[in-house]
Amino acid sequence: KAVQFLGEKAIITRDRDVIMDSSGVILPGVGSFGDAMGKINEYGLKNVIYDVVDSGKPFLGICLGLQLLFKTSEETPGVTGLGIVDGQILRIPQIGWNSLDINPKARLFKGLPEHPYVYFVHSYYLKADHEEDVAASTFYSTNIHASIEHGNVFACQFHPEKSSTVGLQILKNFIELEA
């Protein structure tokens, strides 16, 4: 709905051709790491996701969509994620608004004020292996890597679609990225 609010067409699909013909892809996430990877594998989407990333097309993971980009999660030991970015997914329940410390080079956060507030609701968080991948972080009893940018792969642990005008600007910045 947020993408449509911004005047863009959003298509919900698992059809490879539709996905590959799109100008950008968003992998949302609600649910558990293991169940989500099970569905990605069941529907044959793992290679589609790799193909999207390899194509250079902008790719955005949101919440669980961020977590799935990594190889493992404490949520479901033994289940292998996508392994596109290096890091650890660790347990921490968090619900609420937190401010972000933004990497000045981060493209998703262009035009936002310093330390904008965004909405988090999750039970696991990212600790990225490579600091250069971290686009934004927040502190909630520990340092949380709240957003990453790794080439054409972008991800947010928070929910931009629930983060008011700040979140809409983040989605607008993603939409305006070019492959």
C-alpha cells in the first residue's frame, strides 16, 4: 500500500518472469526464518532471488526479508538462509520507535533529517560482519544494524511502510534507484 501511495504499481507475485521484468523487488517479511525459507524453497524462489541480485536490479528486504538475506538465524538453527550478505541474526525482542544513526553514504536515507525515527517490531536483529554494509544502526540494549546496503541489495530491520513520512521517503528513495 505504501508503494501504491507513492504512485507506483506494486505487484505481489512469485512468478519468475514478472519478478525478473520488474524495475525493483521487495522481499517483505512476517513470520519465522525457517517457515519463510521453506516457502522460498518450495516455490522455487531462491534462484529467482539470486538472479535478481545478480542482475543489478534494486532489491529491498524488509524485517524478516532482511534476515533471510543472511545464512543463519538463531530463530531456526539448522535452516540455511540465502547467504547473500555476511552476518549473524540474533535474538532480541523489540517493538517501538527508535532513532537511527545513518551512514552518510547510505542511499536509502537521502533527504532525511539526522537521527530519524522509524518503527521496529521484531524478535531477531542483525549483527553484520562487515561495517561497510551497515547503512543505519540503532541502540536497543545492544547495537542493532538496522539497515544494510550491499551493492544493489538494500534491507531494513524496521518497517518503512509503518514509519510515517520517514518511511515513505525511504521507499521513495528505493523506487528511484536505478539498476
